[in-house]
Amino acid sequence: MNAPDIPFVAFDPEELAEEQARLSGHTIEDLNDYLDRGRTPSDSSIDDSPACTTALTRLERLRAALRRVDSAAVDRESAGTDGWVATIIDSIRLETRAGRRIPLTSDSPVARLALTEGAVIGVLRTAGDGIDGILISRCRLDGDVTEPGAQITVRLEVSVGADGMNTGESITALTSRLRAAVHAVLVQQTELSIAAVDITVTDLYLTTPPPSSEGEADE
Amino acid sequence: MSESAVAAGELDDYILAVPGVDALYPAGPLLTTVVASVVAALIPSVAAPNPIVVVERSGGLSIAANIGVAPDHAAPDVCRRVHDAIAEHFRHAGDPVISEIAVTVARIG
């Protein structure tokens, strides 16, 4: 199956330079092309970069989600630059930054241990996007993550697809599942003091009808 | 301050053998690392830059490593295990004075 065309929004040269600095000299478009080529020939400047690896994972996840989405909805989204697809692409650009340094405790007097903010946001996205029907549009850690013990609020903006909702399940129930998954990851992967996980559903999208049943003609 | 090659080469394998570590990323300044990588790629006799930075200061050695953590491991625990592995490595390598061991988790999963 061919990868769907992913629309890109325009950005200025300064942003481009900053993006290339974050992504070891590459752009999101380069990474998209790399996926189109099946990651061949392999490029160590991409494969060995944590920012590029994170962006590739998210682009692949977005592609997988788009394959499930109603094609007419994708066409409508692709026609504009402010739809949820464009929003997600934009956020991939921004969130490949290493971001702030989140300290970890240690008994050693010489230890200086930390997580990057980008690593935490990446793993939160993985948890969220792992729930059928959820696509994280934006993810932010509000509060001073550089200060141990500071109260942090995780703010998520998500798109919800009907395919991920169990029969009769409400959006509230789906977001509760998301909140639980995100909280579990935060407890396992960080030492942050979480005050709240705020979730805003910004988009609802339709899904592709199930494949034609037996006996119906395929192309 | 000077760059030190003290056992830095062997540290790669040592850190990658720590349970939960699935990648090692350059810990040096990005531009320096990119330039060094390009030079190494163009000139076969030049070794690629070591991802671990070991700097010798008056107060002792300062070691920095950036790691990726496998998804089924807790990043804080892995980070502490890498710190312990580095400390143990240098204890076996003559036990020099160490002023800092900086381990940063750059990616999880």
C-alpha cells in the first residue's frame, strides 16, 4: 500500500534552519522521503539521531492512522493548512527538540542524571497513540520540570477516531483510558510530580468502512 | 581541560550491555560531532567520534553519555544502572578521580 500523501505547511527559513539543527541536518520532509524509500539506503545520520528516530516513529504512526481514516476526510484535511493532520505534522517539528533537562535522583555525589523533555513527550505520545482511535495532536509539560518535586500538569490535545471506541463507549470513557495510560507511563518513566493530566479533544474523524464482505466484487 | 581517551572506547560496549539500554547517542556538541562524523566518513583512516565524552579537568574526570532506553524498561532505573556501570568501569581502569558522571536519557522506546 502506498503511503498517503501528507500535507506540509509552509514555514520560514529561520524555522527551517532550527529544524535542521535539531534533526542532525535533516528536515521532516527528508524523513518523510526516507520512509517512502523504505529507509534504504540506510542513513546513519538519521538512524543514529534520537530526534530523527522519534520523528520517524511519529510519522509512521500518523501514516498508519491515516490509512484507517475515511479518504474523503483526508482529502478535505489535505486541502487546508490548519486541519488536524497539519497540526500533528507541525507538532512533530516542534517536539523533536530535546527540550528541558528533567533531573533524576541519585545517591551518588558525582551523578548528574536526567531525561530530556523530548524523551518524555515521545513516550507519552507512544502511550497515547497506542490506544486505538487516539492520535495525540499536541503534548506539553506545564510547570518547572527542571525543579525536582515541582507540580507538573500534562496537557494533551487529541484527535479521536470512531474506530477506537468500543460499542457504546463515550469520548469521556476513551479519554479516561488515555489518562490512565499516560499516568502509568509517567509513574514508570519519570520522577515528576504530576498535578493533573488535562485532555482536550480537538477533532473527531471518520474511519474507512470495513472491507467489502465475501462475494462482493473487488477491483 | 583536555579531551581524554581514557578507556572511552571500551565504554561503548560496557554501556550498551546495561539492561534496558538500546542506543548510545553522541554526547558532544552537535556541530563538533557532525563535523567529526563527516571527516571520519570521508577519510577511512580517521576514526568516527566516540559517542561518550570523557573530559579531564583539574577536579577529575567528567564523563557524559546520552542513551536510548528500551520501551519495557523504566528509564530512571536504566539511567542509574548506566551511571553505576561507568563508575565501575573506571574503578577497574585505575580508579581515577571522577568529578561528574552525566547520563541523559534522550529517547525512550
